Amino acid sequence: MIHPIPSGTRDVLPDEMRELRAITEAIREVFGTAGYGEIYTPALEYETVIGRANGGLRPAYRVFDENGSVLVLRSDMTVPIARVVATRYASAEPPHRFCYFAHSYRGVRPARGQPREFLQAGVELIGAPAPGGTAEALTVLCHALDAAGLRRYRVGLGDATLYPALLDSLGVAHDKRDALLAELARGDFVGLEHGLRELELGEQAIKLLLEVPQQRGGGDVLHGPAGPVADAVAGLRAIRGLLEPEVAERVIFDLGLSRAPGYYTGAVFEVYDPALGMPLGGGGRYDNLLGEFGHSLPAVGFAIGVDRLHIALAAEERL
């Protein structure tokens, strides 16, 4: 008899489990050496708490407790750690450095083979402003991937506020933006152009909104006209100036980089490897999220998908 399991989940057998454990232990050593203390939070949170994270991922799974309160399975570890800092570290002197190895849960479309439950390794650096805090997070990220044995990866680095600021400068109404930003996040520039033309913007404005997010590469990308582009690339230059050479050489600047969830407020980054057709990790700054819990602090963090990292490592071993 075949006893099925939910789509988007899987059983991990001993041989693979040993390999995953070796990966996480290598990463755990890097996080600890960098001063990040390991934390774990409940898989279940109150929906009213998670709902404070404006623009965050909407929880996919809900249950009721014995009192009728709605509980949700966490969709990431960033929001729960923000809750912990606001409630348990309100009087502690920042910065706070946390790391984690935990499962998160998201709704999936079964036909796409997406995971419903996935293991993440990540850090949250809370109370360290840009550019120094961002440079530290990128450094820890690269050191962790190096320790795991990944060789061919690159880190895309952009600014989540750039495109919304461009739309602001051109007077695009807020209620017209969600579809445009969704096209940008998918990298669908044909769809983006179609959406822009529906707004009846001038040709120069459309050209700017199409050309800027397609700029990616090395330091030659870090220039632009006065205004939002200049402000964004100045911030990226400041980060680059603080990176170790071996970290800086991994970075690709991408002015069109956009990430969900929507709480990112500045620099955002993603990890790419030729073995995968999707990012194996990423993160960014979320300087406003802690304020939703009544304890405003700048923050930055990242998460590595351990299963995706395992696939990329296996592909490199076959070369």
C-alpha cells in the first residue's frame, strides 16, 4: 500500500540526513564564530502578532486553539525574531545577533513542485544600520556558503526602494504599483512594459522605468542620474567599500532586484548558483519591521534554503 504525504513535503532518509547535517554544522560554526547566538521560536504564532508585519508573507496555514484564537504556521523566521526582540530584549543594548536553523511553511501550487515545508539557515542582525550592518550580513552569508563547500555562487545586490522611488518621482499612483512590482519581481519585462504603457506615461518615463531595472553587473552599474537612481547606487557603493575583497568579488549589482515579502526597506540580495534555476537564499534590510512591534531598530538578515544548497553542492560534485 502507498500512504501519501501532503504535496510539497517529503521524507528525508538517513543518508541524505547525514549530508544535510554536515551542511548545517559547517554553517553553524561560521555563525557562532561571527557572534550570532542560535535561537528557536514556536512554529505556531498568533495571527494577530504576525499580522503586524505589514507587507509580510500572508500565512498559508491556520488553526484554532482551545480559546478560539487563530494560530498560523510561520512563513519565515524574521517576523518571529522581531517579536522576540521587542518582548525579550526591549531594554538590552543593541546590536543583537541571532542565527537559526528552522522549518518554515508556505502555501504552494502542487503542479509546480514547490516546497510547502522547507529548512532554512539564517541570521538576523538587529540594531546595526546601513551600510555597516549590511556589509556584515553579506560577509557572514559568503563565509557560510564557503564553509559549506559551494564554489560557483554569486550574490545579486540591489535596493528594494529604488523602483518605488522612481514611480514616486514620475507620479505613478500607489494603487497602480502592485501589478508593476509583481512583474518586476518575476523579471517579466514584457509584462512590465505593457503595464507601464497602460498608464499612458511619456516615452522618456517608460524608457527610464524599463532600462534602470535591467542594469546589472560590476562596479560600472553604480552610476546614474540625480534622484532615486543616484541615491540607491550611492548606498550600494558604500556597502561595496566595506566588503572584504573575497566577498566583493562574489557580488553582482542588480538595480532591478526585488524580493518578497514587502517589508524590505533598502539593500536586498539573493544567492545564485548555476545548478539551480532559482535563488538558493537571500535577504535584505527591514528597518521598519521592528517598529511594528513597538521597538524601532534598523535590521538586516538573510536565509539560506538548506535543501537548495544541498542540490547545488551535489551538482558541483558531479563536475
